[in-house]
Amino acid sequence: MALKVGMLTSGGDAQGLNPAMRGVSRALWNNNPDTKILGFLNGYHGLMHANYRHMQDHDFSGILTLGGTILGTSRQSFKFVNDPLYDNQPEGITRLEAMIQTYNDLALDALVILGGGGTQKTANLLSQKGCNIIHLPKTIDNDISGTDLSFGFQSAVNIATEVIDGIHSTALSHSRVFIVELMGNKVGWLTLHAGIASGADIILIPEIPYTPIKVFQALQTREMEKKRFSIIAIAEGARSIDEVDLDEYELKESRKSIHSVAYHLQNQLEELLIKEIRVCVPGHFQRGGKPSAFDRVLTTKLGVEAANAVIEGDFGKMIGVVGQKTVRVPLQKVSGVTKWVPLDDPVLLAAREMGISFGD
Ligand code: F6P
């Protein structure tokens, strides 16, 4: 019998969502052309409100190179999953119940969910409640456990690298220090990789709290070596050593009105340094544009494996990649587990051996 499969993209978008969906759908239809694919619009919101489209083969045509998501997305925080679906009906159905109801009403055989860590927690809950779930790991942050890579990460590394590449010439002309703040949420993968790929002189990531005076000393060393400019790549989640124990609220308070860590560091350094400092925050630019060739290949591989898991009825799994191989990881094993940059990460160690400062 032909399967009926739902699909949705949830959370912040990232390059690779479209090619991943293309991989899933092509492999499903290749297995059985009568398979029905339902695309829920705007993430879990579409699932809650049964807002979906019957997808056709041509919907997935021409999207390999397209950034964003053809289904749309939204952020539906996991912590509100047991809140009422409608604010004016506090005793009514919850968001989670509404999702399960849609799944059952439509008699889905499976639901393929593309998203990051938050999305994965809801996916795991749906799985525990009896829905047949497959999760595909998407995020430029690369913070999902159980997979070496999440898609979007390599594309974002490419963009962030180009940003810093571009900063080099103007930094050199003006003999300036530049601080480039990169995304990555609470982890430092994107900044570490883009920092190394673009030759940043100082790399500051959340996993290694920085000391402003050490950053200053690294800048001074470069000046003594007659290097006319310096580039600091800093992850948006980085903290200085005296901020480590603060909760989010205390951190905001202590940084006063400065929400960006790059500007905060600029202030800290200006107290120590006379040289001109400029800040560059490329922001959502890192998540935009077309998926890199690497991510197109990765998502095709992961998407096809997701379809295979659906066909085999192997549910409650995230489809990841370890080395060159795709893996099916039980959702309950990885849900809610952040993948930090380990302090013995080979890329990080190589950077240290080259003399790149981590501000510690
Ligand atoms: O998780 C992906 C991410 O791009 C983070 O790197 C960043 O902190 C966050 O999303 C931005 O979220 P929003 O798109 O909601 O502003």
C-alpha cells in the first residue's frame, strides 16, 4: 500500500532545507510513485492547524540550489508545547495535542521533520506519543549531538569566511583591528571553522571564556611583529571570564544596553588599546543564499536515508552522518543534548599550535 508521509521545516531556516526535502521526496516516489506527500506550512504551526499542501513532483523541481524553505518555517518554542493552542481557550486542546490530532486525522504513516535542536525536542515528544517520526538535523550552529554535521553549517562557514576575507583588505589599508561577530547560538563551531578558514588572528568561542587582557596582549604581539592589522572572530555566544557564571538576565544587565558581544568586546579593548577598532556583524546573512555544493551532497545523502527509514518503518530516529556514513540515531538518545566544541577538538588544537589566540 502506498504511504502517506508528512513533511515540515521548523525553527530558524538554513541552507539545505530544500535539497533535503527534494532528496526525501524523490527517493520516496522512486520507491513508489503513489506515495502521498503532505507539506505542512510554516513548521509546527502548520501541523497544529492542519495547514498543509499535497506536494507534487514538480514542487521539488529546481530547488536544489534554492536557500530557505519552500514550506516556510516558524519558531515554536518547545517550552510552550503544552500551552493551549488558543490563548482564549485556556482549558482547550494543547499545541502538542493539536499536532497529534492532525497526524491522526490525516492518517499519516510517517512525519519527516527538518530542524535544529529545539525542533528535535518536539519531534522526540511526538515520537514518544506514538507518531512515526524521522528527524533531519538542520542548523548553521552544528550543535546537534549524534551527527558530525548538521546541514547549513558548511554553507554558513563559507559565507562567514567570505565576510572575513573581505574585511582583510580594508583592515590592512587602515591598520585597524576588526571584530567580526558570527552566529552559532551558544556554541563556537561556526566561528572556529570560519575563523580558521579566513585566517582570523584571534578566535573567541563560548567554550573558552576569554580574558580581555589576553586578547589585548595577542593584539600587541601582532603589532610588535609589525603586522598592521588584526582580525578577531567572535561567536555571538562568547563570554569573558567574569561573565561565565551569569544567567542570561544577569548577562544582559551587566552589559547594559549592549546586546552584541562584539561591541562589548570593543568597549573592553578600547579601555586598553588606542588603536582604531571596528565591528562587523553579518547576522542573518550567514543563513541566507544558496546551499553550498557540500551541503547539497550532504542533504541528498541524508534525505535519501530518511526516505529509506520511512520505507523500512524504522522510526524515532535522527538521520545523521558520522565520517562518510549516514547513521540512524535514536531521538531519545540525542534530544536536548548540545554538541559543544570539545577542548581537544583537532581543529581547535591545530589552531592553537599555529599560535592563534583563544583569549585564554
Ligand atoms: O540557530 C540558528 C540561528 O541562526 C543562531 O545562530 C542564531 O543565534 C539564531 O538562529 C537567530 O535566530 P532568529 O532567526 O530567530 O533571529
